[in-house]
Amino acid sequence: MTDRRLLLVHAHPDDESIGTGATMAKYAAEGAHVTLVTCTLGEEGEVIPERLAHLAADRHDVLGPHRVAELAAACRALGVEDHRFLGGQGRWRDSGMMGAATNHRPDAFWQADLDEAAGELIKVIREVRPQVLVTYDANGFYGHPDHIKAHRVSGRAFRLAADPAFGEGEPWQIAKLYHTAVPRSVLRRSEEALRSAGTGFVVESVDDVPFGSPDEDITTEIDARPWVRAKLDAMRAHATQITVREPWFALSNDIGQEALGVEHYILASGVPGPVAPGAPVEAGGLGEPHKRESDLFAGIH
């Protein structure tokens, strides 16, 4: 169905694959128009492999462009053909982790004028005319300043894109706004499985991670397990940032996580579509007792 249009806003290259890769691959394969907007080049990312350590020598001139190429490869793996950088490639720079000196650079995304950045996103919204927008929650999923800023920019653009008094182009009202999420129960199951898997990755208690939502807050569950291979391939494309030992992966902290084929969301704005309980395990489901949407476009006419 080519009339379905999905827009995702992520902070850095690799965020799209880790958090929403299976969802993106699923909808792209089903014929939806999937647009990815990335807010920075990820210049402050920690380079994991020693063979690529030279890329950290000059992060702006070397690592940033390299991560642009990684992102292009990841998009190919996911089947996503429409990717843009917010405001153009290199308009805003990776701010680094919260509290880092790089937060204060004048070109850091954390320092971006909210209306200016939202205006750039509105240009994309009015061109693409998506029914659904996906981004992070108010904590940026785990507290990174660029993720928090992406949340704020996306929320403002979501509200103002339909306002003819703001910006140029024909106003467009997005029907649904979602925030990415991972249920606490899923984190616990992954933690238990990782402890017995012998991957060599560090296992951290779910109680210590800075993300995870109460199960009852999750409104939407996208079962994209047939596309988890595409997600893993996209994560491998981000070789500077991610180590993959499928079905597990780790970032520079070496803390193992599961590459989930079922991805979860919280509906932040819009009318929820029909909900149903998850399929039982014997029917190929996850055995989740919660009633949730199974489609980001559910209820949109």
C-alpha cells in the first residue's frame, strides 16, 4: 500500500537500526513509503574496532563522513530509500553524552534553535505528508541530549506542520505520533537469556539500565520477526559503533542486548486503532497478555 507513509526521526546513525530497524524493514517490504531523518552525523561516537581506531583522530572530518556511509549501507539493508539529514548533511553536530564539553559547541544539536530545527523537519513533513511520525520520548529513550532534542524538535514539528502561519508549503496534519519503547518484561527476558548464552558480552541488571517502560504503558507492538535478519545486517553496517554476535549486540560499553524482532511503541498523540491480545506461544506469538495495536497505521483512514 503505497499510500502509507511513515516518518522516523533519529538522533545519530545507528539509532534507526537498533531501535526501529525491524519495523522500518517490515513497512518498507510491505510497500509503505519509509522516510528516515537523522539529526547529526554522530561525530562523537566511540569507535569500537581497533582496525577503525584511526577514524577517531578527527571526528568531524573523518568519523562523521564515515558514519554517513555506514548509514547508507544500513538503509540499503533495511530497504529504506528515502533518507535525509535534518537541515542537510552536517547542519548540526553530535553533542556527545549529557554533561560533556561538546554539549556547548555552537553547532551542537543540543544548542539548536528549536523553531529553526522544527522548521527544517516541517519542510520534510509537508513534502512527504506522512500519516505516522516516530521518535523518542521526553527522556530521549535513555537521556542523551541529542535524543532529547530530537523529541522536542519532532513534537514541535508535529504540532506546527498543520499550522499555515508557520513556514512554507501546504500544511499537513500527521495522524499519529509514537515514541519508541522497550517493555521492562522484555528486558528481563533478554537479560535472563543473555546470562545463559555465553556471548562474552557484559550482562547488566535491568534495574540498572536507564531505559525500559512499564508493560502497561506500551500501546503498540510491531511483530517484525521475519525482518530481524535485515535489522542485524543494518546493525553490522554500523561497524564503528556496534558489535554483533547474533541475536545479541553491544555498543562501546560491551553490555549485551538482544536485537529484537518485535519492537514496541507508545502512542503519544492520535486516536488509537483496534487492539488485541498477543498471540500465544503455541501459535507463534510471544504469549503477551496485553492488548495492543499491531500496526502503526491502525485506525487511520
